[in-house]
Amino acid sequence: MIVKSSRKQRLQDPILLNTWKNRAHVIMALPAFLVLFLVMYVPMVGLILAFQKFSYSGSVFGGEWVGFENFKYLIQSKAIFQRATMNTIKYYVIFTALGTFLNVCLAIAIDQFMIKKMSKVMQTIMIVPVFISYAAVTFIVEAFMHGDHGLVNAVTNSNIQWYSGSARQYWPLILTLVKVWKDTGYGSVLYMSVLAGIDAELYEAAQIDGAGKWRQIIHITLPSLVPMITVMLLLSVGNIMHSDTGLFYQVTRDSGVLYATTQVIDSYVLHNVFKGTNWGYTAAASLFQSVVGLALMLFANWTVRKLHPEDALF
Amino acid sequence: MAKNNKDLMNSGRKQKFTVGQGILGLILVLFTIAVFLPIWIVFVGAFTNDAYITEHGFSLLPIGHFSSAGMSTVLNYGKKLATSYGITIFITVVGTFTGLFLMSMFAYSISRKNFRLSKFLSVYLLIPMLFNGGTLAGYIIFTKLYGLKDSLLLLIFPLSVTTMNVIILRTYIANSIPAELTEAARIDGANDYRTFFQIVLPLMKPSLAAVGFMMATAYWNDWQNALLFIDTDAKKPLQLLLIDIQKSIDFLLNSTNVPSSVLAAMGGSIPKYSCTMSTVVVVIGPIMVAYPFFQKYFVKGLTVGSVKG
């Protein structure tokens, strides 16, 4: 009864009156509202640089309007922008495919392992790397890859200068290993929480029916993970154009000779904020990245909504 | 859910330890070691005799070449390290608490069903996740329009309110704090502020701990904003210090701030490799110590965040 009358009241409440009645909520929402406005909304204005000829003197936004000239230039610059875009997509595919596979394997492995105390300790250790910043990871990678006193050269008894241009073909592998090392433990946590929710009776029933461990995994464990895997994959699609900036900018030490295999759009933009001479092109690259990201995110959410409405972001 | 988990564990215990379990255990142990090795190398490097590293490189077990010279040099003469530590602790504490405070109030407001503006506020919250200006636009607006170059505000506010964290908090309020409770408070005469601060906020503790730890990590590890905005040595946080010593440990330790008598005792030069690794240990240490205490919270928080309310 109470619920019904309040619902009726809500429908009749004009927006202004409702807002006045809830002024306490308006006041409580206001500080965060302002922070978002100043650090997220106002900076969007900065992207108008993408449509201006960059003026090297005078105010930043003083350049003349040139429409899509900056974009035309970007798309034609094969060596830089196309390469960065291709690298971004390539790394996204490798990281997502391998990452999902390993996260799921690890979650199942930990879930299946009998000695729970031991798996708890191991899991704790496996999660640690996600909390180490890329500025620090850079030193760890260097301890392994340094040409003169790195561990890899010492163990394999070779003399490869890993940070030089001649070793650039190894960097996709190096960066993938770093990524796997850093994120696998943490990434499996989400899947583990799904596994913890599986009804134990399902396993017992399967056991009574004579199903071995492998068949239990294939017929009970994996199917129960499929919804979560689908949702995580779809939501990650919205981030195709974004990468772990630290991984590509810090770990490679933003080294120009490695760009061919390591530069992604995010690190390209960051590099240009510091070193770039023409911010018009950089702004165009940022806008391209944001617009593609937006389109993919909307598409991904729309798809999740069709498949698992309760998991859609909005 | 917890009960099922327990049942699963019990049913697991009843089985005998098979060969399969042995292989599984072995694989898990190997993977754990592989994850641990890179961290181990940093700690070993920090406490290895520098001459040994120069000659033989980094190693896993440099038995007999222990030396605490690197660590003690860094701790005794790395004055900048102390300053940076102060800065990082300051932005981490202020940022995390400010952010939690602002976000929980916002999350509570948009979770109220009879508040008609909450729809608009939810969309307003969501848009920055879908579309944003990116690094360059932020850099231009913050430095040129706000004129905030070299300000600690730029290390605090950009990370303080994030869409995902507000969604986690809102979901927690919607799922775990019964509406009857706030309703009862209202009937008892508590106004909206009192209901939030005395009833809802204390009940949000688990989600606040989870989000708070994630935020603290983000603040502690943030290098990008520092690299973009901070120039003055006195304002550099730890991560920026790390980036500076990538070029040379001289940034932290040079012959002018290490007394010549100490320098002579170390063979005339600063032990650069062990000093560098010692700095890394000092920077990553606190999070590695704090994290096991928060583990149960962020596992819970992450699970909550994945389910939309």
C-alpha cells in the first residue's frame, strides 16, 4: 500500500517541486558533479584543436578553422598514425584473447585444487604485480633485458641489445609477457567469484553419474563461466583504441627505435604532448580515438543488453 | 553463496589426493614462482654488492655478495626520496578520502528512487566513461585555461571521482542497504543528511574499503599526471622520482649530497644498481605490505562492481 501511494505521488510530483523536496540530495551530489564538470567535461572543449590549424604563436585556440584537414593529414601519414593504430588493435587482440584464456584457466585451476590454504597463499602472490606501477615495472624489465647485465642474456648466454632497434621484433613478446605477469592473477578473481557460486550439488550429482573431473569441468564449470566471459569480452571491445599507456610508454622507455612494434595511439598522444610540435594532429588523433571508442562502447553495450540485460553498463 | 563454497570445499576434502591433483598443484606452484621471480629480483638487487652486479649482472641468488650499502645510502642520503614520500602519502590520503566522500554522497543521491533528478545525474556520470577529451585536451585545459601547471591539485582531482567507482558504490547501496532502514530513519525524524551520515555511510564500510584501496593504489602508482604537470623537485611524487632515476641515479644521489668519507668507504662511487633497486623497493614496499589486509574487501568489491544494480 505504502509503495503504491508513493509511486503515485512520484508521478504527480513536478520536477521542480521534487527537486526542492530532495534538495539535500542535490547538495550531496553537487561536489562530485562539479569535480566531474571541471576535470571531465570542460577538457572535451580542448578537442576543437582538431579542427584548427595549430598556431605556433599566440593563444592555443587562436588558429584558423581548417575543417578536417588535420584528419586528412593523419590518415595519410602511413609511418606514424596508421602504424600506431594497427599496433593498438594488434595488442588489443593478443592481450584480450590470451588474457581471457589464462584468466579462465587459472580460475578453474585454483578452484579445482584441493589444498585450499595453499591456493589462497598462491593467489595472494599472483595478484601482487597488478599493484606495482609501470614506472617500477620498467626497472624490473630492465633487470631482465639489459644488454650488459640483464638476467636473460646471462641465462641464455647471449649478447642481444634488447633496447636497440635490431631487437624490435622481440618486443611484442616481451610486452605480452609483462602484461600476462602483471594482470593474470588479478584477472582471474572475477571468474573465481563465479565459480564459488556454482551449486555444489551439481558436481555431486555428476560424480554419482560417474563423470570424471574433466567431464565435470567441460559440462559444469565452463558453461557456468560463459556468460561472464561473454560480458567481459563485449565490454572490453569499447577499449580497443585504448592501451595500458604505462606498458607502452614506460616499459619501452618511449624509445624511438622500437616504435615500429611498440607504439600505440595512447603512447603516441602522450609523446606528442611533450615533444610534438603540432597539437592539431595530436588532437585529431585523440578525437578519432574517442569517437571510435564511443561507437564501439555503444555497440558493445547494445549487444550485452540483448544477451544479458542485467550485465549491461547502461 | 558462502554456504555453497563451504560445501564445495568439504566435498573436495573427501576425495583422495590423486595424481591429477599433484600435477595441478605443480603447475600452480610453478606459475606462482614465475610471478614471484621478478619481484624477488628487485629485492635481491637492492641487497647485492654493486661490484658484483656490474661484473656479473643481476642474478637470482648471489650467495656471499650481500651488501646493504645501496639501501643505506638511499635511506641516509636520498633526501629527495623523503620529500617525494611525503608528497605521495599526502596526495594518496587526501585524494582517497576526498574521493570516497564525494563519490559516496553522489552514489547515495542517485540511488534514491523518489529523486527525479537521479536519472539525469546517472547519465551525467556515465558520459565521461563513453567519451572524453583524452590526455592532450586535459593537459591544455588544466595548464592553459585553469593555469594550474605544477599544482598538486592536478594530482588529486582528476583521479578523485571515477564513473566505475561510483557505480560500485551505488550498486552496493542498492543491493546491501535495505530501503526499510532509511525509511525507518525518516519516520523517526532523521533528515536526509543524518540518514546518510549516521546510517547509510557506516553500513557502506565493505564497499568503501574495497574502492578506497583501489583508489589508494591508483594514487600511489599514478605517474602520468605527475609526468605531465609537475616540474618542481619539491612537488615530485615517488613515481616521478622513479622516472627521473631511470636516466640516472644521480638525480637522487650525487656526490654533493653524499659525504666524501662515506663515498670513499664505498670505493669512490655511488653503488648505482643497488641504489636504484633499493629505491624501487622503497616505492613498491608499502602497497605490497598493505594489500593482503585489503584482499578480502576488494575481491568482494570487484564482484559487486560487476553486477549492475
